[in-house]
Amino acid sequence: MRETLTVRIDREQAEWLEQTAERTGRSIAAIVREQIDLARRAPAEKRFMRLAGAVEGDAGASQRRGFSKK
């Protein structure tokens, strides 16, 4: 490894990391590196966002309170 990163996390995150490391027998650093790699491989946009603006229909069709046109 060539780079060092210092990150402040809250207690809940630290506890999750510690429990996961203990349960899996891996180091906290290995878990963090794995999660960074997973985030890097994830698509830049969420899959459902490709549909944004693609739906056609009556603009007043929403029945959700606060969104319907009266």
C-alpha cells in the first residue's frame, strides 16, 4: 500500500467495522478497501435514473397528495 487515509467516523460505523472484522477474520483496513472498490465499480447513476423523464402521460395524473393538480 502506498497511501494512508485518515477518516473520522461515528461510533456506530466504528462498531460495525469492528464487528464485521471480528466476524469475518479480516482487518478493518481490508474491509474499508473492499467497500471503496465496491463503490468505484457501482454505476455512476442509479439504474432507475435512466428512466427519469421517459414517462409520458397526463401531467395531472398523480394521485399522491401534494402532487396532484386540482
